[in-house]
Amino acid sequence: MIPITPTPEKAKELQTILNGNGIIYGQHYFISKSKTDFGESWYFKFYASDFRDILKIRVSDHSVLSGRRILDEVHYNGQESVNRAIEVIKSYIN
């Protein structure tokens, strides 16, 4: 597993779920981190083989009020929250 420093437990958990589904860091997705006055967020951004954006999963320690973020991001809250996203990602990478 590729280390993310510093890594909250939920981001590690998501990365383990992705790896278990054959979705590999650096090959199928990249991670970025943001720290603001509201808190910290980690963004797992997924790409098709031609580098088109597929989707973004957000792991955050704070809530989201922006309508754009609510509609444009999958908000991670355990495996159930990303099962559909994993299906979509796999359809692009297989």
C-alpha cells in the first residue's frame, strides 16, 4: 500500500478497500490533501485509461455545505458509501 502522510484512519480504510478491489494507487487514482480552517480533506481522484476524470471520493473530518461538492463528490463514510463508485471505477479500468 502506498503511504499517505499524514493519513487519517478513514483514508487508510478507503485505500485498503480500493486495493482489495484491484484499484491501484498511481495506476487508477491519485490522492491530494487539503487543509483549511474547516479541517482536513483527502481527495481520491480516479481516471480512465485515457486520463479522463471518472470521479472523486472525498474523505473529510468536517461536513460539506457546498451544493457543488455534494453533487460532484462521493463522500466516504465506510464501504457501503463507495460500493457503487467502485462498480463505476471498475467499468472504466477493466
